[in-house]
Amino acid sequence: MRDTPRVDVAAHYRHLVALGREAFLAAAAPAAFVRYPSPVIARLAAGDRSVLLEGETLDVPVSATSGAVQIDLEVFQLVKKPGASFPDRITIGRTPNNDIAVSDPSVSRFHAYVRQASDGWVVADAGSRNGSWLRGVRLEPRREQPLPSMVVLRLGEIDLTFYVANDLYAALGGS
């Protein structure tokens, strides 16, 4: 088995943003999850420009590419791995056989799945040990729920913000 370099998807997406909206939408996955380094950064990227920190309110115009500062984030493209199980859904879990592998002990080996339905995206918990939450409400195992763009999905102790491609372009600083 040969070693292949790990692709920095966040850097790739930032490069696509620099090329413009049409290039971004042509090359990006139809949707993605973004893992921000903290809940505060996630709120800022989602458009909440007034964040309360230790009793002080900060009004900050921040985007994922603001100025010379790059916010570290992980982008998980919603694409199916060739030959992976469950051809109709994108699996999320701790092990590398999932379409999206999230390396965290609070995430089950096969934790949840998403799929594109006729009217948008849906998500379901796969019966995970530590549960999944959408908008702070625990998901019932194996019961699909609509997954709107710019909403936080919590898997165990990990928060992932879901974006359709157009909204991700804006969140990464595209205009």
C-alpha cells in the first residue's frame, strides 16, 4: 500500500472561494460539514456578529478568511467513497470505512448518516452510543429528520455545521 498525502480540504475550498462563486459551485461537493475550533467561531461564521464572552459583548465582523487571520477548520465534503457500504447514504463515524471519518472517542464507529432527499438533505442517528442532536434536540435513532443549511449537528461531543455549497461559499468569505 502506498502512502498518499492527506488533502487539506479546507485549504482547497479557500482556494476555490478565491476563484469566485461559479468556480466554487462547479468544483465543490453539493454540501459539507464544517468543524470549527470553538462554538464561538462557529457562531461568528454563521453570521452572529454579537457574541457574549465573560460578560462583555463583542461585535466583530468575522468570516473564515477575515484579513490575514486564517481560522483553522475542518471541512468534510458530503461525497460517497467508492465501494463504501450503503450506496444511498453518506455514513459518518469514527472508523475510516465511513464516508466521513471523525476521529473522536465520543463518536461511534458508525454514528449517523445523511442523504439527499427530493426536497433537501436529511440526517439520522444510526443508534449511536453517545447520541446525535440537531438544533439541540436529540435525534431518535434511525428516524430521518430534515437537515437545513447552516444548522449545527452534534455527534457525541463534536459539533459540525452543515452547509449546502452556496452557503458554504458565503461562510468562507465569498461574496
